Amino acid sequence: MKIAILISALVSVALAKVDYTGHQVYRAFPNKLQHEIIKGFGDSVNMDVWSDYRGEGDFIDFRVSPDWKPKIDVLLARNRISHEVFVEDLEVSFANQVDLNAPRLGPADPQFYEKYHSFSEISNWIDEFVSMNSALVGVTNIGKSYEGRDIRSVKVSTGAGRLAFVINCGLHAREWVTPATCMYTIKLLLTSRYGIDDAVTNVMNQVDIYFIPVSNPDGYEYTWTTDRMWRKTRSAANSDCLTKCYGVDPNRNWDNHWNSPGGSSTTCCSDTFRGPAPFSEVEVYSQKQFVMGIPNVRAYIDVHAYSQYWMYPYGWSETPTKDATKLEQVGQDSIDAIRAVHGKIYETGSIANVIYVATGSSADYFYEEGITCSFAAELRDQGRYGFALPEAQILPTGEEAFAGLMVMARAVADGTC
């Protein structure tokens, strides 16, 4: 009985909506020593870092809680660390990001793709869209999440025996623009490009494209119901953390240099907690099993936000891969195509060199398993809105991402990948 009461109490606490009123997002411009000072303070308060420091001349974005805002302000002033406030009030930004009272639309409505959608709405969209386009679209349940939600893949195919390209979205829960981009890309392929655009039609006649619109459904649902800033899965992966911290970073849980130092956290409350073991997360294991079971996979991309990067392995080391020249060319062609759409500038290069060392990542894992063209993307923006990207930017983000993704699909079709 005592255990049941404890669990009930924990659930009640967990379901309380997290209020980010007064929380701000700072962008600081430290040198290396100053960054160590910020990092030391951040570790002591479990700072939510939005975009990490990459080296001399770079910046760091982080969320500032009202509880410790006076302390960080003093620390920055005393150490003469230049900074600016990017987001004045995070709760206001979230309120401006999406109109939860707007009428909910179906996939036949063009405005559907201009909005963010809950997990149940995305699930309904998959059912309806597949039904409307059954000649070219199929759906596969690739597994169940920790809390029992379906993880599904949408396959766009014009025939049998094709090469394959896998596009994964929504691995980090709070990056709402990525599921929206996955859905919009599927829509563009089927309703605006195939049979109309010769280049896209040619690619689709040679390549099957598999989409996983929401690969971390529990975390994504949690961002809608409880904590908009949740990043990880929702598992009780470590019994020591059950009463205080849930979840694992699903992009540090892959069995590739999982145990290497410096690219993840062993602290269960950290947003980059790697988990108790590789593939401890059912969402990660299910995706691995699904992708490795697809015949002739030639390319994979894990779509994230934000910062505007189009990256390739390695994440665990700055050492170039044996395919670095090829991957650099595919990356460069992708960001050139992206820039041609709306003028947005993305950066390409290896994960470790472009952003930071990250161990146990999906891109590194699939690369080492033989999918040479394995990439990790970071979509819009460069920090002005960050994870609170307004709905007005969904379509332009999707349009430019589509251009980059089609470069990768063509690389599969022409044998580059």
C-alpha cells in the first residue's frame, strides 16, 4: 500500500504543468576559460544548455531560471563575460509559438502543415494520409514506446526492389519542428512533386523513403502535457533515479562508443544522460532493429533542431571517417540546395567538429553498420527562437529541409551513397 501511495504521489507531481514564466534564454560569448566558469556553475544547477560552446569565438545558449538568475548575472559580470538575452520570457514565447485554441485541422486542409500537432493528432494524420494515398504510402508499426505508444514508420514507395533512405524525426522531444518537417516532406512528395517535378519523380522511381515522424513518442507527448522543455525518453531506466529523474537521451544510447568519455553524461538528471546500457531505451532499440531490417538502406538522417547544421560522422571523435570526402560533398550539396530556397545558411562537416563531441549517436551507429551516408541535421533557427520556433516558420523550414533531403535521395539513386 505504501508503495502504491508513493507511486501515486510521484505521478501527481509529474503531471503538474511546468511553468516557465520568468525563465529567460541567454547567449553568452565566453573565451575558453570563461566557458569553464559557466560550465562549472551550470553543472551545479543542472543548467539547460540549448546550444553549446564550440571553441574560441563561439557562443553558448542556456536557459536561466528565476531562482538562480541573480547568481548567473553576478558571475557573468564579475568575469566580464559578454552576453545578451535572446528570450525575455520563455512561457510567453511558448504561448506565442502555437495557438492551442485554434481549430484542429485534418491532412486534407493545406493549413494543417502550418501548425504543430500533438502525438495523437500526428497518429491520426498517419492513418488518414495513408488511406488517402494508399497506392504509394504504407505504414509499419516498428515497436512500442516505454509507456506503450506506437512508434510508426511511413514508407513512400513507387515499386518493389528499390534502394532505401530513412529519415528520422522527433528523437529529442522538445524539437517540435522536426515531426512537422517529416510530415510536410511526405506531403510535398505525394501531392506537390511526384509526377510534376521530373527530378523528384526520377528519385522516387528509384528510392524508397522511410519516415519515422515521432521516434520518441512518450517524450513528445510529455512536452504537450507537462513540460515543454523535455528532451529525453520517459523511462525509469535507472532505479536510483526513479524518485527524481526520468528518461535517457535517446541520441546518446546507441551502441557506438557509448562508454567513451566526454560525449554524454553518466548523471541521470542530465539531459545528455546516456542510460544504464546501450539500447536500454526501447525506442532506440526498436529503431535500430527496424532500420537494419530494411533491405538496401543507403542513407539515413536523424533530424533535429536547432542551429542550422547538416552533419555527418563522426560524433565521438574529430578523426575523419574513411568516407569523409564523399560525405563532405553530399553535405555541401545539401546545404547549397537549402540556401537556394530561402537563403538560409547551414553549416556542414563532421558532428564532432561542427557542434561538439557526442558519443552513442544514431549517425555514428548506422555509419559503422554500413550505411555510409548517415547524417544528423539541425534545422532552424540559429537561436533567436530556438526550441520555441513560431508556427510561421514551419513551412519555410520544411521547404528548405526538403531540398536538402532530396539531395541525399539523389545521392542514393545515383550510387554516390
